[in-house]
Amino acid sequence: MSTVHRGQDAPGVGKPAAEHHSSRAATQTIWAGRSLVLIGSVHLVIFVVQAAALGHLTDWLTGGLLSVETLEAELSQSQSYFWLSIGSSAVPMALLGLLIIRMGRAKELVPGYLLGGLTVWTLVCCLLLEPSGFPLLLVPVILLFLARRATHEKPA
């Protein structure tokens, strides 16, 4: 049994793909990452601006998000805007996008578990909440699938 040392990942993860990793695959990976950064950032900005316009930022900064009463009640508008903005998946999504951009620039293959997880999450969210912005996540998912396919194609 091989041991994974600090700074290493499972076999093939974060490593350059096959020798014929195309520049097309790298470009598609980079654009997938950029689209995740854009989607996450726009989502964050829209809802933080709306929360600020409604005066919820003051509530957040003064501890109004959590109290014993709020644990047993329905979410207030202030709490809802927190979960729509900085408490949402927008920040991790943008950070994931930055990581994927780095992987594309290094001509590394995005791990299959990451692509699979992002795909399943996107499809479930698209089915459960429509209309919404979740179908926008199909753009990076499709780009990552295309990059994976281009990586496995035989060079001409």
C-alpha cells in the first residue's frame, strides 16, 4: 500500500494529464473556472447590495443573525439575505473557480470526483429550484466535461 505524503494527492489528482493534454482542454478548464468565479461573484454582489439597501448589514454586524429566539422561529428577511449572500455557496464557488483556473494553467486534470459532485449538485438544484440561476452552472460543468474528453482524445 502506498502512502500519500504531505503535499500529494491521490494518484492522478492534481497531476498533469496524459502527455497529449491539449491546449484546448486547458483553455476549456480555465474558462470553466472563470465562469464559476463570475457566477459566484455576481451572486454575492447582487445579494449583498440588496441586503445593504434594505439595511440588513447593520443587523448582521450587531449580532442580529443569531439568538435563542431566532433558532426557534422562521428566518427573518435579514437572515434570509445572509444565507442568500455571504452565507451562500457563492464564496466557495468563486474559490473553486480560482482553483480550477490554476489547474487549467498548469495543464492539470480536474479530478473526476469534483466534476461528478459539481454535476450532481447542479442537476439536483436545477430540478428543485426553477426558475433560478442554477442552470448557469451547466456552463462550467459542460466545459469541464469537454476538457476531460479532449484530454483523452488521441493526438492527431
